[in-house]
Amino acid sequence: MSTTAEEAKDGINRTADMGRVRTEDEQARDRARAEAFEREDREEATGRYPELANAYALEELAAQFARDNLEEAVRAAFEGQTREFIATKLRRGEMVLAGRLEEVAARSRDAAQELELRRDRPRTVELEVDRDSDQER
């Protein structure tokens, strides 16, 4: 398989954790894992690549976040973007970590609630008036 335009644009492919150039074999395996994630069902993909369990856990957490916090009209786009983000990380040989997903989800829920509260608050604008000239500043 040839290098994709995205990989070529990124320059030499380096693993994020080691800062070293990946071999052709590593790049091919990374592409195969990403393709399995994108095209195969979860059970089949994790059977061949057990490390994809973290990718699927992250995808499920994102879907749960979307169900809990986003309007239906934007959920599918959010979930699609999340899936593409994960696949891109896999293609690049980067680790998809699921260790602190619950913590991230809690912060995300808190942020969404804060945005919702701000949206519900009446917006007020204070104007300063020069009493001598009755002009707004």
C-alpha cells in the first residue's frame, strides 16, 4: 500500500510516544488496524487486534456523551467525526487511551451543563451613560 496524502503531508511518520520513524511493516499494521476499526464489527476487529478495545471504548463514551448532551440533529455528525478522529490516530500509529475516559466524560458533562446554564440566562448589556451629554459610551 502506498502512503496516503495525509501521511505524506505529515512528513515522516513518527510514533507520538517514542519519536522514532515507523517502519513500513508498522505503518502497514497501523493502516490494517484502522481499516478493521472502520469496516469490521467490533467483535471481529478486537479479535484480530485486541488493542482496539480502547478505541471502541472511546467511541462508546463519545456516543454516550452525544446522547446525553447534544441535540439529535448534530449527534450523527459528532459521532462520525469522533470515529474518523480515532481511525486517524490508529493510522498514524498513535495510542488511543481509554484509561481516564470517565474523568474526561465528567468534565465534558460539566462543561455542557455550564453552556446550557449560560444559554438559559438572560443576556444583559450594561451601557455607561455620560449624564452631562446623555450619550452612550
